Amino acid sequence: MSIQIRITVSKEINDLLERVSKKLGKKKSMLARELMEQKMYDLELIQKELKDLDEKG
């Protein structure tokens, strides 16, 4: 199940997302989602959640 969220970014961040998304051939929203997921991974939030699920299961 997918949930949509709305974020507000500065004009500069929006411009950067647009340029990079065009260069990569991706939608801006997909790039933003991937960046958010990568940051969560870098902060070890995803690994912690998966470990907690594994310990409960």
C-alpha cells in the first residue's frame, strides 16, 4: 500500500531536484523519495526497524 506525502522545499532545492532528475531520467518525486530513503538508511533507522521486527518475529 502506498501513501502519498507532500513536502515543501526551497526554490533552490526544487531546481536542483529538477536538474538531477532530468539528468537521471527519473521523476522528481521518485528522486526525492530515493534520497529520503537513503538518508533513513544512512541514519540506520531502517536497519533498526528491521532488527526490531526480526527480534519480535
